[in-house]
Amino acid sequence: MFDTLLRNLNIATMADTGTAYGTIMDGAIGIKDGRLVFVGRQADLPSDARTSDERDCEGMWALPGFIDCHTHIVFGGNRAREFEERLNGVSYEEIARRGGGILSTVTNTRNASEAELTTSAAKRLRQLAAGGVTTVEIKSGYGLTLEDELKMLRAAKAAAKEVGLKVQTTFLGAHALPPEYHDDRDGYISHVCDVMIPAAANEGLADAVDAFCEGIAFSPDQTARVFEAAKAHGIKMKLHADQLSDLGGGGLAARHQALSADHLEYASAESVKAMAKEGTVAVLLPGAFYVLQESKRPPVEMMRAEGVHMALATDANPGSSPVLSIQLMLHMGCTLFGLTPEEALKGITINGARALDILHDRGTLEVGKCADILLFDISEPAELAYFVGGVPPHKIISFNR
Ligand code: DI6
Ligand code: FE
């Protein structure tokens, strides 16, 4: 009755059961047709349980496959040279004047073929996957022309397929102003809304739409236009909100029923309350906070008190977060943002799934969901957040379809 039966393991189901980590000690997991059909105590296995593939897991811990719900992992080139120059005393301004920074990534992404983007992204995805990521969200946003944005989204899907990951793609045309538009931000947003979003929707290339709502990027009004266009095409919404200043981005995302608002270092009490009310997930990104050497932490205590679901992600990108380890984010979520290890782990499982609207299928080990399982040789789940950089999974059993 089971294709595979995993015995003799402890299970951190990560489900909201009221028990820490949703733990089941001395558990067993039954898999049939790639789905979980039994998750419980070994003692509760049906007496007629049969399988031709029974595996003794020797007391290891099982967790749901990790979800990295915010990445920009498809990009041309990288900015290691700039990093090096900065540490040799060259100023940001000088680098920007030479066309460096985000614009250098735009140039390199435009110059790369879809195949080249796929290959370089797949290489980085393999590193993420080695840390236990089985589902990844990938944004566009370095093409900034219709053709180059769609190229990025296709590369995202191809790279994830090559590595065997489940992928959710997000159209982030409103990431930066392309040089062609000079200072015409409203003109570019019109192009995003009238041309790019419809095209991404028609080609089935975007599960969600995102925007960078910030003084240096797009205003709340421009963001609202992007959201209206997304809604008109039945596409979900996410938002880069309140990362460097408080523009009320968290509240804006909540009012539009966005899945998540991400970053949130400067989010106001009003925004946090609105997010709690609408069930908007707060996606916390300690990698960018660390690399940018920020000092203002997101209002985690308030989010906790208000009952906002908190997710954690790498924000993998060539500028503010060259991070390819989700488990490092567990540690940094705890040390930099004050999450508990359990909250941090929820951030890359159940709440990562909420941030992508895939909780029906992922994010916890519960009957009916995809058999997407990590086995760790650890003595308790907190070890994963405690070790800086985490613990490599002993085995990954994932039916990604
Ligand atoms: N927020 C960020 O920190 C990055 N993008 C964004 O929306 C920066 C991306 C880059 O520098 O390449
Ligand atoms: Fe980001």
C-alpha cells in the first residue's frame, strides 16, 4: 500500500499543531504516487501496512523541503569585481558613474542569451539545492525590456527544471528604471502595465508580479498601477516594501491583498497591522540587511505580537545579497532579527509556502501533500539554525511535479 515507507525517524512536520516544530517522535512516513499518505507515529502505522521499499532512517530528522520564496537568481555576469574595487577604496559614485551597480547587471543580462542565463542560474540553484531548497521563487527585473524580461523568466523555468526544483516565477519589470526612459518613470510604468504584464500573463510566465517601491525606484502610486494591471490579468502580487525608507509599502501590499511584502526594515506599525489583518506574509531578508550593513531591523516583535506570518529568504542577487545558502538565513534570521529557531524554520517551510500560495501542496509534512522531504542527521531541529551555514541534508527525497 506504500510505494515507500520511511521508518525510525523523528518528524518536524512544521505544521501548526501547537507542538514545537509540529514534531512527531518515533515516526514513519508513507509515500504513494509521490504524495504523503501516512505521517505519524510508527506505533500508529496500520497493521496491514505493506511496501516493497522500506527504509530504516536510523533516528534521523525529517523536515519538509525548504522554500526560498524570494530570489533574483537569474542574472548576467556578477559584481565580484565591484565588491573588490570597493574594498580597494573606489567609491559607490565612481562605480555608478562607470555604469556599475544594478545597471551593469542589466547590461550583462541583456547581453546574455537565454541558454547562458539558464546555465549560470542552474549552477547557483545547485548550490541552493545542496542546502535543502526544493522550491524556489525567481524574479525577473534585470532585463527591463519586454524581450529581456521574458527571456529571464524562461531561463528561470529552464534552470529550475534542469536542477529538479519546483519554481514559481515573478515578473519584476518595475525593479529599476531602464536607461532608455531617462527620467520618465510614469512612462516606463505604463509600458510595464500595458505591454509587459499582459505579455508575461499570456505566455504563462509569471505566477506573480512584484515591484520595488522605494525612493530610489518606484512610488506607491506607480506600484498601485502595477498591482491593478496584475489583478486585471489574474496574477498574484508581491512587493519590495519599506527596505530603505517607510513609504507605507507593507500597508499598500496588504490593501491590494498581495501575498507578501518583503524586506520591511522600515515598516510602520500601521503597515504591520494592515498586514496582520489581510494575512499578508512578511518576507524577511537578512542577507541584504547584512551585506548593506543596515542597522534598522524589521519590527519583528510587533509582527509577532500582531500575528503576521514571517517567512525568510535569501534574496539571492548579485548586488545586495550574493547569498546561496538558505540555512545561513536561518542563523542570520535569529542573530540579526531576533527570530527563534522555530520561527526561522517556519520561515523557510510553512510561511515560505504561504508567501507563494502553495501551502496546499508544500511547506509542511502532512498527508495529501507532495512527498518533498529532507532527512538530517541532527539531534534536534534547532541545530539547523544554530550552526552558521547550517547542516547539509543527509538525503533529499522529493517528488517535484
Ligand atoms: N532590492 C535590493 O536590495 C536589490 N533589488 C531590490 O529590489 C538590489 C539588486 C541589485 O543591486 O542588483
Ligand atoms: Fe529582492
